[in-house]
Amino acid sequence: MSRTISNRRFTFQVIGFWLIWLIVQVGLNSPVEHHLNGWPEELALDAIKLIVWVGAAAWLLHRAHPEELAIGRREQWRPNWHFTAGYVIWAAIVVYLLVEFWVVHHGLRISPSFTPEYWGRYFLVVGVAEEFLFRGYFFNVLLKKFSLTQANLIQALAFASLHIPRYLTTVPAMSPMIWVGNLITVTALGALFGWLYAKSRSLWPGIVVHMTWDILVTLFA
């Protein structure tokens, strides 16, 4: 019988990381955003994100038995250059976002709130860190326990929930409608990233699409 992670252990890991990220958001990220600005703020936030998310992913993968993973630790980092769907989805995301921003703003314009520092966080750090933990570990172990559809739904909902600590500490506070809209969007994106990972057996298609979405939304929203 194939070895899988227990439901209790998986739930404990997700909730445990959620609480850790909430503490980090309240105790580190919010003070950094309040007291620093420019590149010092950016570098501090990037370092925190990488240490917490990449560190958690590396630690969890190290502790996992190889048979508990659907895709090998090293295998998932190999680019799958022949995964045609990845190119199609990436192009569709770019076209969709550019058309949406063009319609909403009557043309493409750089957001007044965008700063060059965001290239580091939203284009380089967030995509890699979040894909490594959620698709590289959480989704990876779920694929050994459930069907693709079930595993993808579970990890997408868990992925959306990890954005709540950020929403809780956003100043000024977001309205309930924005909360709901954001969580629905993040859940859908999480499911898309999961599908890319499962079908390509590689983290890279999801990372590239994730980075593209984040930087375009930040650049033109």
C-alpha cells in the first residue's frame, strides 16, 4: 500500500503555518511597513518571505518520506519545456489582464502606487516562495491521498486562507466585498497553479504564471 501523510498531520501543518504567518505578519511585516520605506523596506519584506515560506517548504519536504510525495523533491524543479499548455495559459493570462486594464482605465497606464522595488517582491520572491510551499509540498502530498480534483480544491482553499493574515493587517481595512472578491480570485488562481504543477510535474509553469499575474496586477491596477 502506498504511504501517505495522515489527515491529522496535514491539517496540523497547514494550521500551524497559518498561525506562524499571522504572527510574522503582525509582529514583523506590519512594523517593517510602518517604520521603513523604499529599498530597506523591500529587502526586509523579501528576506522575511523567503526565510519563512522557503524555509518551511524545505523543512517539510526534508521531513517527508519520499513515498508521501507524488512528485520527487528534485524532479519538481526540472523545467518541462515541452509542456505546451503552460505557454498557452501564460499567454492567455497576459492578454486577459492587459485587455482588462485597458478597458477599465481606457488605456494602459502604470499605477501611481507602483515603485521599482515591487519588481523584487512581486516578480521574483512571492511566486517562487508560494509555489514551492503550496504546490511543491502541500499539493504534492495531497496528490498521493486524493484525486487531482479533490487535492487541487483542498490546496487552493488552503492557499487562499494564507492570504487572510495579510488582509487582516491591511491599513486601511478592506471592505467585506473586497475580501470576498480577493479570496475567490486567489482560490481560482491557486487551482490553476495546482493544475499546471500536476500536469507538468514541474514547479516552473506555475511559478512563471504566478509571477506574471502578480507583477502585471501590481504594475497596471
